[in-house]
Amino acid sequence: MDVVVGLDFGTTSAKALIRPRGDSQEAPILVTAGTTWASAANGGAELDPSVAARTAIELLGRAVRAAERAWGGVTVAAMSVTGLGESGVLLDRAGRPVRAAVAWYDPRGEAELAELAETRPEVAAAFPGVTGLPWSAQASFAKLLWSREREPAPAGSCWLSVPEWIVHSLGGERVREPSLASRTGLIAQRTGQPDPELLDLVRAPADLLPPPAPAGAPVGRITHPDAPSAALGAVLSVAGHDHP
């Protein structure tokens, strides 16, 4: 039986839903796991990128095993990933995570936003119109602003949202899905492209964000060696931000 899998990597929990492809009357199967954040010294939280990838692989395995118990042999035809948009993984030139992903609700960046609003009030005033987001620490822009003095994005680095990172870690290309990228606070909503001034303010390279790929577009296949054999070769896509 051909099946498809949807993974939602959320703030509180991650969920994998598996169902037969096509018009089968079989009820979908859902498996869940808690999202493992590590407490930070400032009272916020961080997510180890390797933990996120491992959670996704474990959920995929559990979903496949549950489907096999219920329906017999299955082959995963495709898997798509949605989830939180503001938390992201910074990769170096070699594709290795540089640091932990900071939670969207973490207060890091608030002081830097306040300072920037004083020194460059025109930037703060224009930000909502340019990006469609409020001037707050929730956007990835604030986290990058916080890190620019501590550990700026190196040349050749790449920023992926957590769902985009999971797809990439499973074997997919590095892409930016528009609804997830819009939550970074780096995209000009008039053009859909990264805003050069905002990238410059966080001292990030112009190509920090990878090429765009619309939600659901095939961006590779599952090749991770720890993925269940029934899922190897499944088409991967990014499903977009979890709100819609």
C-alpha cells in the first residue's frame, strides 16, 4: 500500500500523520512526541538541530510501523513537513549547524531592537510595512540581530526554518518556502525577496536565505540512513507555516 506522511513540528509537540494514498477508506494514523527544548540562561529556550532531525526520523519510523500493523506492508510515496516559522537553523558553508535554534518566544533580541529603534528609527518605523511583521523579538531578524555581535553569520552560511531544516536533514535541498520565510522578518513582502538593508543590519551574507520553493513542491527524496526502509526514496516537500 502506498502511503503519504505529514509531519507538523510544533512548539509543544511534533505530530506525524500517515494515511493511504488516494481514496482509501482507512482512517489516518497519528503519532506524537514532545518537542525537546533546552532551557537557556536568559530564561528562554533552544532546540538542538540534531534533536529536531532525530525526532522527525523517530516519528516517521513510528508512523510506518503503526501503518504496517494496521494495513500490512506499506511504501511511503511522499512526506511533507510543516511547523513553526520563526525559529531557524544557521548552517555553515559545509552545511553543519552553527548553533542551536532559538525559540520564537525567547526574549533574545529585545534589547537590540530597542537600541536599533533609537539609532535608526526609520528602520523600526518601516519594518511592518516592508515585512508584514510587527517590530518585535519574535521574528528571526531579532535573533540574528542579537547574535551579530556574538557570532555573526559566516560567509557562505544558510538560514533554514526548522521545517526546512528537517526536510534538508532527511535528504532534501536547502530551500525557502515563502510562508515560512515571511516569518524571518528578512523578506520584503512587495517582492518576496530578501531585503538587502535588513540583511546588512544583521551582518548576514546576501545569500543567507536559499532559493524559493512553493509549498508542496518536490525538493528531494528521503535518503537518511536512519529512516525506515519503507520510506527511503519518498518525495520530500516543505508544507509551509503551521498557521495556515
